[in-house]
Amino acid sequence: MANHKSALKRIRANEAKRLRNRYQHKTTRTMVKRLRETNDKAVASELYKKVSSALDKLAKKNIIHKNKASNLKSKLAKLVSKVAA
């Protein structure tokens, strides 16, 4: 166990950040799943904007790798273009 005040604070801060990151990552994964299940063109394009933004935010905060975010956005863009074409 940590002996210094600063180390104890760091443990608390890291736990709070871990939970926040986990929540944001899970929320984004759910949004991606919902986008993949969508069959309506208008809804899909609107949802794609939100998902794309969320992925960029996760990559910016290093929750996911920037290349993973880019690859997901690319695949989802192809999917949205094919929906109800």
C-alpha cells in the first residue's frame, strides 16, 4: 500500500479516470453496434456523425489507438454509404 499522501491521491485519481474511460469506451462501442444495425439512411448518416466524433475523442485521450479509430470510422463510412442505397 502507498505510504505518501500524493501516492494515495494518485491511486484515487487513477481509479476515477479508469472508470470514466471504461464508461466512454463502452458507450462508444454501443453506438457503433447501433449504427451497424441501422437500416435507415438518414438515421445512419446522423448516427455516423456522433460515432465519428466519439471515436475521435477516445483517440485524442488515448483510450483507443488513433489508427483503430481511423479504421473503425473508415469501415463505418463504407457501411453507411451502402445502407439503403
